[in-house]
Amino acid sequence: MPTPPQLTPEQRQAFAEALYAGRKIEAIKQLREASGLGLKESKDILDKLEAELRTVHPERFTAKSSKGSCAVASMIIVVMTGVLIYSLWR
């Protein structure tokens, strides 16, 4: 695990806010720009920070995975559209 660079409290807070909101890629980009670290090193550091934050403040993580529910909703719309088109053409 790489040693985290010296970050200001403001930088650490900005990374934390991005992680809380589910914007990990944005946080990785910001860390890379601020520190000059590579992609893997930055990701490893932010993974560790995210794990710490999830332990201390799990309620602050607002981004929920909605991929499953979006897929179901999309499938329902497709099926209902098909049924509607079929019934209109009959």
C-alpha cells in the first residue's frame, strides 16, 4: 500500500465528499492531480479512505446502486410497449 501524500484538511474533505456522493472516479482524478501519483496508487489510497469513512459514517454515503432497478423498469417499459403495439395492430 502506498504511503498517502500529505494532504491538506481541505483536500481530504473534498475527497471524502466525492466518495460520500459516489464520485470515486472524480476523487481519483483529483488525487492524481494533487499528488502526482499513478492510477493504481491513487485508487488504493482512496479505497482505504472509503473503507474508513464507511466504518465511521455509513449514513453519509448517498449513492445507491440503481442499475438493477433501472434494468427492471426498462424491461417493463419495453414489454408494455410491445403489448400496446400488438393490441393496436390486432
